[in-house]
Amino acid sequence: MTTFPARLQVFAVAAGALLVLADLPLAPGLAVPQAVAAPAATPAAIAEYHRKLKEYLAEREAFDAEAVTYWEQVSAKRRIRNAKRRNREQVVVDDYVLIQPPAYTGPKRPVNPQPEAEPERQRKPPRPIPVVADLLRAAAEQFQFVPERADELAFKRAYASFARAEGLTRQASCRVYAFETGGNGNYDAQSGLIGRPNGRPISSAIGYNQLLTTNSIELVAEQGHRLLEVLNAKVGRLSGPQRKVLEQKIQVLKRMVAFCRSVPDDWSEHDKLADTAQGWAVHAMVLDIDVGPMLQTHKLMTSVLFAKQKGIRRAAHRRRARDDEFDRRWHRPRHGDDAVGHTRAGADLELLPAFRLRAQSGGEPQQYGREAARGD
């Protein structure tokens, strides 16, 4: 049997022989094959290409027009179904488009006989992900403001107090907190850095309910009056330096509300503001002991409202005398109307006991992502 050293010796001899052969000149009459240039396109081939291209574009344009009409009908029917579900009306078969989308059956796009220069693809630079230090710097530069930080226990107590005052149950708050942060995230914990202080952030999501920068922009725009109402009530109970600090904070928040309302109330518009230094400064408010707990609570309210729209009222928030006020205050959860808001609301909703038990019992199916946003 051949031993291992003997095999190595055989391999070494074979490798040496290959190297020697590589240095030998080619035999007469043999040459390295050269790349053959493509023949120039003839005028007839070019004319035939343009004729086929014209036919293709005409067929494709007709198909695109048919497809646009079809998908517009789908969107219109979806709006009707969503309106019926909001009004607790029965959805019927006629509320759906019952035919399949059109399929393109025309000719394929012809190949150009003339070489075409491929357009240079420019890669979109990655979206910067701010960390807490960036948010604090932006708040100081843009609004001359430094969020009032607190220790973890004080922040949790402030969050629990406001959440309870808004009617959220302990069970719902704890379950969503466990879902968003694994149950060990602090109020300033950022996605990707929870338990990994030297890691890289995954997104700008921060806190118990993992608010994105765009979430903060939307909440300040839509609930700014409520935030200011709470702070104004609190400032009336203070005096001395504490009152002065809170009064300055109220003025900063007013400027932030005006900034967030400078664009239409739409997720995509707020997302553009989130990429600015001022948007980062607004997001720094999640770190403030007075404003942060309210923002985290209002974020969780999107899931509660989503549950109510699905007819699930128990376990999400406590029934109380102020429920009518609750409904008026939250009658239009725009940050939950968009795909991103509904995606997170749908995921959070799994942690609300009533919804989870209903899904497990074979009742209303769970809906996630864009399907949840569309209401299909």
C-alpha cells in the first residue's frame, strides 16, 4: 500500500512536469486562438430590428394600459373592503376582483444587432444609521437642546405611569416590550446594540417599543398637541429651576412639532425628514424623561388601535370612563395606516393575548406585513 509521504512525492513530480511543459514553446502551426470580432450589423438587420422593436413597444404599451386598469380596480375594491371593515359591515364577493391579472403574450423585445453601451449603474449610498451620540449632537446643534436623561428605573416608572394613565394594561405593555427588546432592553437600547455594545446598529429603532426615527417624526406631528398638553399641566405644578427647565423644553418641543408638521401627514414625507439633522434631533426626544415615555406609549397605542379595528377589545387596554376620549384622541392612527406602521402593529398584536388566543383557536387569521396593511 502506498504510504502518505510516497503520495506527496508523486504529486510533486507531476506538478514539476506540468511547470516544465508550460515553459515549452508551441509547436509550429499552433497558435493561441484570438477573440473574433462580431461582424458589423448590416443596414437590413438594423431596419429589421427597428421594425420588430416598434411592434414590441406597441404591444407592450397596450398591455401596460390594460394592467394599470386592472390594478386600479384591485386598489379600489380594497379601499371598499377596508371601509366596510372599519364600519363593521359585511364584505361580499362583489367587493373583490374575481379575474386573474392580465398576462403579456406579445413578442419579446428584439436584440439590437448593434453593440449598445451599458449605462453605468450608480449604487445608492447606504442610508446612514444614527446612534444615540449622533442624536444628542443633532439635538444640541439644531435645537440647542439636551434631553434630560434618567436612570433606567426612573424611566421605566415614568413609562409605566403614563401607559397606565392612557389605559394600557400591564400584560400588553410587558408582552410587547419582551417582543421588541427580548425583555432586557433599556430605554436607550438601539436595535442591533442590545446586549452588544460594540456591535453595529441595524436601524434607528430605540427604546422599549423600538421607535424608528420616522416613528418619532410622525408621533410628534400627530400627537404634538397631546404631548404639550401633558407638559403644560406638569409645569403648573413646579417652581424654581425645575419649572424653568421644563418651560424651555416645552418651547423646544413646539419648534419640533412645527418642523414635523412642515410636510403632509404621510409616512413617506416624514421618512424624508427622518434623514435630516433636524429629524435626528426630534428622535433624540425618546431619550428625554418627560417626553420619551409618552412617545413609547403612543407607539404602543398603534397596536392597540389595530386590535380595536379588528374587533378585539379585551386585554389591549382597560375599559374606563374616559374610553370615549380615548377613541376621539386616537380616531386616526395615520402612523398605523402605512405599510411600515401596520407591519409592526401586526407583529406587536401577536403579543396581545386576545388576538393570540383567537388565532390559535382557528378564528381570525393572523395578518402580517403588507397584507395586514391592505386589509386583505
